[in-house]
Amino acid sequence: MKDGVRIQSDLALKRVEALYRYDGHGYLTSINERNGRAAPRFFLMRTVDNVVCRFRADLPRDLASRLEALCNKEPVGDLSGKLPVHYAKYLELLSSHAPVDRVWAGPAYMSTQDLPPSAPPIAIGDDNAYLLRDGFEDWMPDVPHRRPFMAMIESDHAVSICASVRISDAVHCAGVETRADHRQRGHAVNAVAGWARAVISLGATPFYSTSWDNVASQGVARRLRLALVGVDFHLT
């Protein structure tokens, strides 16, 4: 394995560890955010050289073993497929435990180069969190917990934001939102670029993920030349 691929693979694995909280046996307990919502029952990430799977703590151990055995049969080296090869079987196995409420899949990217924003965002902190009013009020309680927190500002109001929503010493995962009336103007690209630079300055690696349905978000990744390092899939 080439050194660059190995480094990306190692960081992708560290990202998985940053996404969730775990019990003492390595099973998922909750999402790694301040409010700690429930983790998915089954998580799978495919990279160019590996398949990583995780299971929620309340999943029967025999079912987790059957799912893991199937994960080990997933082909590696090709990230073109939007769903894992054994998607239907995963769905069948999880449904035998409880109805599947949510299916989620999408690409995971990481920043491998410093691309300065064409219009720099500003850092949001306790002293200027008021800029999030009229559009991003739901984010205001999390400002102290989601740093770096960057925003594009127009007329003293945030129009696009990017913040660290899942954090470890090694990696930060982005949360991005743009006001509907300010989309398709490059604001998200600049917010993410400024956030990525801030994360790198902390000595961590920025990760950006989205769903396959979110074409606009994938466009942001392309414009920033982010590297596709994995494809996520999870069932709840």
C-alpha cells in the first residue's frame, strides 16, 4: 500500500471512532455530539483498502456476528457503488431484529490541501453568536461545543455556516447549512474552506460527508477538491 493511501485509510478509521461514542466492548452507544442522539444499529464504511463495520450495543451479539461475517465479504478497492454489495441481506438481517426506520448512504471526503476561500468567513464565538439569528437559531446553544465554527455574513446575519459537529484530537467532521435564499452563490464553499483551514491549524484533519441525494453538497466537495476516502452506509 502506498504511503498516501495508508495515511488516508488510517485517518478514515479515526474518523469512524470520532463519529460515535462506544461502550467498553467497542459497541456504539450514541452519536458523538453534545446531545448524544442514538447511534445507528449498524454502520459500515468502505474505503479503497478496507471495510469497517460497527454495531449498536443493544443489537444481539449473534446478529452482529452474522452482519460482520457479511461485511468481511464486501469487495474493496472500488468506491463507485453507492450501496454495499450485500445491501439487501443487511436490510433483511436488521429487519429480523426490528423494523428498519432509516437507510442512509453517502460519500465521505477529507481535505488534503489548503484552498483559501475566495471570501473569508468569520469565526463564531460567544461574543458574536447573535449573528446566527434569523436562520440558524438552532445552532446557537452549540456554539461553545462546535469549534471551529465559521460563518459567511451578509447584512449582519449569517447566511451559510460550517462547524465541527463531531470532534476528536485527530479529526473534525463538518456540519454545514446554508439559508435557502442564499444557496448557489458559493457561500457554502467559502464557509467549508475557512473551516477546513481552521481545523488544520489545530493539527487535526477536516472531514466532510454527505448523502448521495445531496447533489449540491457533493458539488461543494468537488469545488474544494476534497478527496473521496470512503462510502458510508448505516441502518437504524
